[in-house]
Amino acid sequence: MSDKRPPGTLGADLRKPGLRPCGLCGEARAMTKAHVPPQVAGNRGRVTSATVRVHNNVRSMGRLDAGGMWMRGLCGDCNSLAGLNYDTAYGDFAKALDTYQRARSLLHLPPAAPAPPVRVAPGRVARSILIGMFATTPQLRVMFPGLAVDLCERREHITLPDGTSLRMALYPLRWTRLASMFNNYRVLGRRLYYNVFSEVYFRPLAWALIPSDRGYPEHMGESVFDILGWATVDEWLQYGDDVTAVDLRDLCRRGVPHVRHPLSGNEQDNWFQLFNDEITAVIEGEIPG
């Protein structure tokens, strides 16, 4: 059967059912809906999502459908691996953050500094979001097979591959985004770059798996993640499943910033974006008010 997707649609293949290699274990199996972040974090029901299309330098979106932010990038076993072992901890963390931030908003208090005083199971949360990121692109497993194996085998202590870093920030907006494999350089205004292997923006958190040591030329500017002070959470993977309640302030002593996506709104026109519609996926949507 011919592929009827419009040219330039980013991530359409990862929304289709079918047999293909799992993004985490690599086995050719029927793909299941992997919600990223997990459904227990509110990613379900009336939350809408749609593929993004870029063709002839024109950006558009497909039809928005309810049911959350998801991609068919994991087999049933790998999807259940996260669901049974890690996603509940992620949901608890997201709910604690959301409750704390809503309370401060109602009282008109400024954001907590350096980080909200909530407790988190760091190892479980980091594994939950990383498994979800492997659902966003099969390229992650190709690039980092050792990390995929460590996650599949539920290793107690995991070290991220050289040249990668996992970053986290607080994200208060209803607009959502799930994307992978693209490079962005700001060419109007201050010179910046924003390059990711995979990213997740879903209130109250934003996550990005990024290249950490590519040695960008000075004329490219500075990293958005460094400028805004995104928290580096690589060490969370060193915590085992038995560590379930660590104060976020102790894990992120330099703070956790509030951010918005650098390409949101009218900012799109200020950036030069590099991607390949065969490997780049972009899904966007909205959390209902």
C-alpha cells in the first residue's frame, strides 16, 4: 500500500500501527501506543495531539485528536516495562510539582528558588522519561545501543553515553510538544543553538536529551540549555528503584528554571532549523483548560 502522508510530515510513521523494530529492544513486533510522558501524568483523555508538517518552508499541523501525546514507537513488552516499574513514580512527581505550583500561583507567590520542595524517586523518573524518549525515534537505539540494553535489563546504576546529557526544567504552559532529532540555530537576534536528540514538553515539566560535547564553533553562540540554566539530571540514573523520596532541592542545588520552548509563537522565524523528515518526529498539542 502506498504512503499517502503529505510530504514533509514529521513523525507520521510513528503514529501508524504495524510491524517494525521496537525503539528500545529492537525486536520487530507490533507497535503499541507509548504515551510520553506517561498517562498517569495526565497525558490522556481530552489532551490533544497532531503531527507537524513542514513543506516548501511552510509549517502546518494535522488534525488534532484527543487521547494524549503518543507515538507507536515501543513494543508491548517495552511499553509495559515503563508502565509497571517507573511511570507511577513519574506521575507522582508531576502531580506534586503541579499541586505546589498551582498553590503558589493562587497565592501570587514567586516561583520557588532554587527548586520546589517536593520529593522524587530520581532513578525511576529518569528511566520513565528516557524509555519514552526511545519511543520518539528509532535512531536513539542505533546511536546508543548500550543505553537501550541498560534500560531493557533494568540495570540498577546507569551511566549516560559520552556526549549526551539529560536536562530538566519546569514548564507551566498548556501547549505540548514531543519531538526528536533536530538542530536549531538562532540567526536573528542573539546567537543561540538548541539541538536535541529527543524532547518532551508537557506541564509541569520539560525534558531534553541533548548532545553535550560537540564543540560548537564560537560563532554559533551559546546553548539555550546553559543560558537558561536547565537542571542537569544525568546522575539520577545512578539511583536504584529503592530510592523513592529525595528532596528535589538536594538533587538540583543550582535550581530548576521555568521555561518555554524557544521555537514557540513568533520565535519560529528567528531560527534556522535542520531536520530530516525520515528520522525527525514532531507532535504538538494542548492540555485542555
